[in-house]
Amino acid sequence: MASQRQTVQTSSSALPAGRQSPGLEGSDLAVSVLQIVKESQQQHGLRHGDFQRYRGYCSRRLRRLRKTLNFKMGNRHKFTGKKVTEEILSDNRYLLLILMDAERAWSYAMQLKQEANTEPRKRFHLLSRLRKAVKHAEELERLCESNRVDAKTKLEAQAYMAYLTGMLRFEHQEWKAAMEAFNKCKTIYEKLANAFTEEQAVLYNQRVEEISPNIRYCAYNIGDQSAISELMQMRLRSGGTEGLLAEKLEALITQTRAKQAATMSEVEWRGRTVPVKIDKVRIFLLGLADNEAAIVQAENEETKERLFESLLSECRDAIQAVREDLKPDQKQREHSLEMDSGKVSNIQYLHRFSHLISVWDFIFCFNLVELTQLPGLEEDKNFQKEIGLKTLVYKAYRCFFIAQSYVLVKKWSEALVLYERVLKYANEVQSEAGAYKNSLKELPDVQDLITQVNAEKYSLQAAAILDANDTHETESPSQVKDGKPLSERFETFCLDPSLVSKQVSLVHFPPGFQPIPCKPLFFDLALNHVAFPPLEDKVEQKAKSGLTGYIKGIFGFKS
């Protein structure tokens, strides 16, 4: 009997999730909760953050499941609520009903979370939908306590319930309760990952990685100050913040820097100490070193790009804050008096310093020249020389890459001229660098560029010679000389430059006159020469008139 029961359970578990063979009501029901949720989310909108599309999918799948199970909520005229109970739990799809209900409520809550950024009142509806999702998850967990459900499904239902509960408590900012729920979820998924093969454990490990930042954030809000460093490392590994924690983590980083900014009072640049009194600038300068270190430690180019964009955005905000302090007021009038005597105020100097920090933003826009025109630094010869050398380096590399593009289209002479220009700029940098080599360390070495360009020149000359020989050996297609339009020479290939110009000749227009046969005209000339036969014998004689004729007519006598 035991062996027979084991055989029945094995055949049942081999069925796909959401299906159950008839006649096996006593066998274990199995639903891969996390796998179903993840696959549905990735295939129906969440790959692009479209929660509304995923919510629509959940509604349609619920309708299909109810129709298949004949578990309808009344008819079109009247709603009759039904609940899935343990007594009717004979099919996996009853568990899927509850799961899809929870997913639909959760996706609606996430949709409202996106909209709540511009409409704060939608946050109340968001919390209501999250509570609804938790309620459905509780019902799923309760049904999975039945003896008909296998142990793996029970654990997954408990983890799913803990995950949604943690999200609800997180939104309510109940940090301790949220951390307990997330820890419970993490523990269950870690145990499930250890119980299966490496391929099967991938989903569980991904979920653990997703909720780990939430746990550390809750710990920080409870009072664990060491959690902030771990959160920063998680942010670095992910290339930015995502999901539920995104806005809160960015706000936390800004808040931490604001606390540290209280101790920062000045900054030194080009031999001058400048007091920093603007909080936004203090926060930016404190985070500058961390952001630069994060960019160096980034694992891929996409992560570096995100961090660069974030850094430049913060830099622009800091510059704007300084500009607002430069508006005409009493201090500005005092500054005007100082400028007359050749001095630059501290706030003006801080503005120039902020511009130098955002130099990469200017480089990307090819605006290094603008740095040399910053007011107050025209007399700084060393600064002007450094910017001039950096400009030459970027001009050299710009010419180099343009030359490479000309080589691809076999424009040898243009590429050779640009290579010569590269060597000119590079040699100027080498000859004038001298004491400014330290300021050029962060830029590529021009000597490597010179070596590469010399090699490229020889390759270019060889390619140009080979290309010229090929041109002479190959018969060039005939040029169009007869002036025929394209419609008259479809069978002959000719090089016609006019086809790509505005004076293209496709057909003769307007077309010339050509002789054509006219439509024949018919004239009936035979009628004039036809003799008609006599018709006298066929014409009745005119009846006689008078009394005799009248009498004959009465008596029926005819002539």
C-alpha cells in the first residue's frame, strides 16, 4: 500500500503547477508560488515597470480560472461572493485563484505608488490595496495548511505572506515589524535554496538579494548606524536603486550627508581657502569622494554611466544653489566694489570651484573653452595654461576618431590630413606640458596616441596604394553621355550622378507627339445608286365614291 501511494504522489507532482489529474483528490497539491509569480511578472509588463499591464493580466487569468473551475461569483445581474474552502480544495487551480487575487491587489498598489509621486492622496488607496494583498496572502497560507498540500508549497506560501506583510509594514514605516517579516521571508527562501539543486535555487537566491536592502534599511531606522555602509555597497552593486527602496535609500543618503555637512565649513582650491555656507553645496562636496570611489569600483559600464549621471545632476544642483546666492543684493554690491579693486569674493570663488568640479560635463559638450572665460580667473595664467593643454588633448583625440571614420569609407586623403593634425596637437602638448604634467595625469597619454597614429599612417598609405591599383585594373562602368532617361536604359548599368541630385532624369516629360492610326469613319454612298423595284401592284386602289358604291357596300358587293 505504501508503494502504491508513493507512486500516486509522484505521478501527481509531475503535473504542471495549476493542474491536477482527476481522481487523485487525496494526493498532494503542489504550486510553485515564486516561480509562477516571477514568470508572470516578467512576461506581462514588470520587465518594463508596467504595473497596470500586469494587473490586467491578473484579472484576465482570474476570469479564466473561475470559468474553468465553474467557480463563478454569481451572474451578470447579481454578485454572489464565494470563498475557497478546504472542503473544495481538490485542484491546484483553487490555490492559483487566491494567488492571482493577491498579485492583482499588489500590482495595483505598486501602480498607485508610481502615481503618488505627483498625486500624494493616492497613497491612502495604495495602503488599502496592500492590505487587501496581505489578506489574500493570509488566506493562501491558511489553505496551504491542509494535509492535501505538499511541504514545499506550504513554505512558499508562508514566505509569500511574510514578503507582502513586510512591504505593508515598510510603507507604514513600522520598521521593527517590517524587518521581522522580511527576515522570516529571507530565512524560508534560504532554506528552500539549500534544499534544491543550484538551478532550482536561483529564484530563491534572487528574492533574498531583493529583500536584503530592505532589511538593512529597517535596521538603520531602528538604530543600527553600521547599516548605511552596507546599503551604499548594495546600491553600488545594483548600479542604482530600484523598487520599493529606491526613493527611501536616496533620501537616507542625502540625510546622512546633511548630518556630516554640519561639520564642514570650508574648502581649499588653488591656494585659497573658501568658506562653504550653503548646505546643498556642503552635501555635494562631501559625497563627491564617495561617488568618485563608487565609479572606480563599478563592475560594468552601465553602472558607471548611472553613477556619472547622478554625480553630474548633483553638481548642477549645487551650482544652481550658488548662483541663487549671487543674485543682486547688498553682498553683490559689495562684490562690485571689490571687483573694481581686482579682488574676487568668496562666493564668486566658490562658484568657479563648482564649475571646475563639473569639468567632465563641459568636456562631454566640447566646451572646455568656456572654462577659460570664467569671470575672475582671467588673470590666473596657470589655470589658463592647464585648460589650454587639456583642450589640445581632446582636440587630438577628436581628430583621431574622425580620421578613423574616414578610413572606413576609404577617404584616404582626408584621413591622412587629420592624422597629421593629431600629431600636431600631440606634439604641442608634449612640448608645452613641462610643469603641468601632474594636471594631465587623468587624461590619456599623448605618447601612446602618437605611436598609434604613426602606425595608422603607414597602414593608410598602403591601403590607398592598393585601392588605387584596384581602381585601374577594374573596368569602370560607363558613364551616361547620351542623355537618355532612366526609363530607356533599364537593361544597361551606367554611372549616373544625376540620379542622386535634384535634376534626376527618369522619363521624358512632357512626352513628344507620335503618329497613331485614326479611328475609321463610315459613309453610306451606295444609297444614291440603288434602283428600287416598282410597288404599284402592291398598293390598293382607292375605293370608288358615290351612290353606286354605297349601295354595293350595303349589300356586300365588291368589285
